[in-house]
Amino acid sequence: MSPTCSAHPGQRAGWSCLDCGRQLCPRCVARAEVKAADAPEIRSFDCCAWCDGRVTLVYVPGTRSTFAGQLAGTLRVPVSGLGLLVGVLVMAGFIIARRLTGWAAVAALALVSPLFWTLFFLVLRAAARASDDVGWHERADLLAHGVRPALRATLLSLAAGAAFAALPRAGWLLTVGFSFAAPACVIGLAGGDSVWSSLSPARGAERIRSLGSDYLIAAALTAATGSLVFWWVLSGRLAASAIHVDAYQMLDGVEVLLDALSLYALFIVARALGLLLSVRGDAVGYGLPASAIVPALPGAIPRGQRRAIRAAIGLDGKEDG
């Protein structure tokens, strides 16, 4: 979603002035011509109609679809050979953690979280770039958009796990509260924020306000998934604490399948947040590669007049209507 023009709020901005900072629509950008003394050709350039300053194009995510319209794509999680291996390892750790209680479960979570979160953020990044490549082979991308946010998310996961272990009766309430705040926090981590910055209430509120109803859709999806996973984890712990438990039944194929589906649901959330960023990433300052962005007003032609001309006809400092 491109910003609106500073002088004409009803118009989308396609340029930004580097000198005065205004967002500019075609009526606020002038195309000037200049002829160099040592060159025969005439060169044209675009400038701000208000201050004659330099302008730059405004870029937005390349997709023109809405976030709601993209949600059908969340079911298609990209999987490579290495990604599948990591997913299997994460699932094995998830199955073990589900059958533990108290601080033992927190310890298991500490071991499996870095792998889970690395794959989570790479799936998110791939969806944001509208790509099926999760980027294992791109070292810079893997570190910046996978490993680093994963380590920060692991710290937050341990804190959340400790809260669940310390307050078992408040599990559902914590799940709902975390689920509503989680998308803002995860988006912050995906964009390179520190742990403290991602937890900032002011930054979180700003992201929620910028994304509007799309954030509510993402939060509802996260809450539904989080509640489902919490219920399944809780059922595993209740079974583990029973007096008469058949070890063979604990590893029954149906339970393993449901464990895998719970994990898959979490990666659906990752893909949903990535699709949200592919549509609205510019609203929260999420950086997308050049291949995933387009000019906000492709093909638009400047129609404004330069400051000197505006002053000559008495329009300097006034809107041109």
C-alpha cells in the first residue's frame, strides 16, 4: 500500500522528495530539462514542485492482491530436502517435549527451538518474497533472515515456556494473549529488531495500527493455531502423567500424525505472516528484495510545475487544486 500525497491526501504518492521529505503525486512532481554547455543533447530530470529538490521513486510490494485473498496460499509450505530433514528433527523434538512436564519440557523446548525457529523464519521469508526457495544455500540470507531472528525467538520461547510451566492453570489465557501479540513480535524479529525492540509495546502498537484489519486476521489465525497446539500439547502431558500408560500406545501412529499436523499448522502461520509482509511489508518497514517490489505508480508521468514557475503565476506555497 503506497503512501498518500502530502499535498493531495486523496492521491497516491509515487515519489518522495529527498530534500523536503514530502510524499508526491504526479501533480507535485515537475519534469525539467537542462542542456549542458559541453553536451549537445538536452537532458530531463524530475524534481519536487514545492522545493525543486531531488525526488526518488516510491516502491511497494509487487503483489496487487489483498492479504485475505492470499490466505489460500498458506497451505502450500515450501519444502526442500534439507528443510524436510530439519522438519523431521524438529518434529521428533516436538514429540518428546509434548510428553514431558514442567521444567523438563522447557529444557526440551530449549533444544528444539533454534531449529524450529530457523525453519519458521525461512518459510516466512520465502513467502514474503513470493518464492518456494527457503534460502538454505544463501549464507547471508540464512544468517540475517533465519538464524539471527531464530536465536532471538528462542529466548522468547523459553520465557513463554517458563511462564506456562509456572502458571499451568493460566495456560489458555496465556495462549490467547501471546497469540494476539505474537504476529507483531515475529514481524519485528523478521525485520531485524532486537529482542527488547520486538517486545516494545509502542513498536507493537505501531505495527498493529499500520496493518489494521490485516493484522487482526493474522492474529486470529495465530490464536486458532496456538489454541489447537496448546490443547494437543496439554493432552500429551495429561497422558504422560497417567499412572497406567502403555508406552506403545504413547507412540501410536495416529498421535504421531497429529503431532506432525500440529507442527505443520505452525508453519502455516509462518507462511501467513510472510504473505502478510508480501502485501503490506512497506507499512511496517520490512525490506523486500528488488525483485519483489515495483514502483507505487508504474508509468505515471509528472504533471507539476517547478517552483520558479509556480511563483511567477502566484501558486508558490499553495496547492494547485
